[in-house]
Amino acid sequence: MAEYEDRYPNNTPGAFYVDDQCIDCDMCRLNAPDFFTRDDEGAHSFVHRQPLSEDEVKLCLEAVDGCPVEAIGSDGPTEEIGGKNHCRLPDFVRQ
């Protein structure tokens, strides 16, 4: 299970993140390339863009489910980032 405290610092702030359990398998980048990318120096994935729509969230949740080492979390803070409400997960995800 991904731990928010162990997330990589280059993740874009928001609900989804990749932590230090990532084995650089490329699964998340294949499933949701608009949201996950590779840190070539660190040899791991990270979230470079948070989802904004329900369809985008579903893609990211597929990446969470497909991660073989459970290195992707979806429980990051979503309320007050940079002084504005940013990337709040839809109610269907938070239930």
C-alpha cells in the first residue's frame, strides 16, 4: 500500500502520487500516460498531472489497481493546495 509520507517529491500535489516502492515497471505510464511519467535519473514513475474529470480519475484508478507493488496512492490532500481548491476527487471515489 502506498504511503503519502514516502511519496516522491516530484509528484504534482493532489490526490494521486507515487511512493518509493515504485519498481519502474512502466505499467502506470502505459495505462495513464497523461498523468504518469518517468524520472529518468531516479528510475521511477511520478504523477506529473492530476486528473480533473471523472474519466481522468478512472484512468488513474486503473493505474492504482494495476500497480504490481502498490506504489500508487490516491489518498493525498485535495482541499487546499496553493490557496485554492485543486483536484478534489469526485464523490464516487471518496465513498
